[in-house]
Amino acid sequence: MKTKQIGYWATTGILAFALLLGGVGDLTHQPVIDAGMAHLGYPRYFATILGFWKIPGAIVLLAPRLPRLKEWAYAGAFFNMTGAVVSHITSGDTFFQFLSPLIFAVCAIVSWALRPSSRVLGVLFPPERAATEGGGGGRKTMASGTV
């Protein structure tokens, strides 16, 4: 197995495990989750919402294909983890209290960057299309021709 594949699967596995475990904890309202949410100033039902989306996000990250859903799952995981970091910082928590969501946010970035081509959504404006449309593939307007 190549280094890129090892890095991809290691970071994806860590991220998916964190999302799955966190999602189950959120949905079952584990005492440590409820206490953490209360400390951060969030209502109890917020954990239910997060848990509802973390579990399918973890499954999509591990499943083959589904590139559009993977993009959404990566974005959701990144927003979730960076939101947790900011919540801990604004609550006056120490570095070690927001270290784990910071690590998971980095795992999301690395996993996304190393994902195999079969898991990539694709290019919105392929080079050959952009070249035939006057370069850049920009939107047309009536007044100027491009935006």
C-alpha cells in the first residue's frame, strides 16, 4: 500500500470513528456529552441534531463512491470540529480541552486532500471546456460579456 493510501485510510478511519462514536454518544445523551453541551452553553437537543448527522457522515466517508455526499460529509465534519474548537475557546477552556476536535478537523482536511480519484467529485469546469468558452469559464452578462 502506498504512503498516500495509508495516510488517507488512517485519517479517514480516525475521523469516521470519531464521528460514529460521537454521534452515538450525542443521540443517546451520554452524561459526559450532556455536561459538555451545557458547559458550552448549548441546549440538550443540539446534541441530538449533531448526532443525527454525524452517523450518516461517518458511513458516507467510509462507503465507496458517493463523491457529492462525501464532499458534504467532509464539510459537515470540518464545520462541526472547528465549531467545537471555537466553542471551547470562547468558553475559556484550555488548549487540551479543544485539542481533540482540532485534531479531528486536521484529519478531515488531510483525508479530503489525500482521497483517491474514485472519491473525488470532479472538476466543475474542465480545462477543455474553459478554453473553448473564452478562458476561465466565467459567467456571461449582457453588458460586459464576462463576470
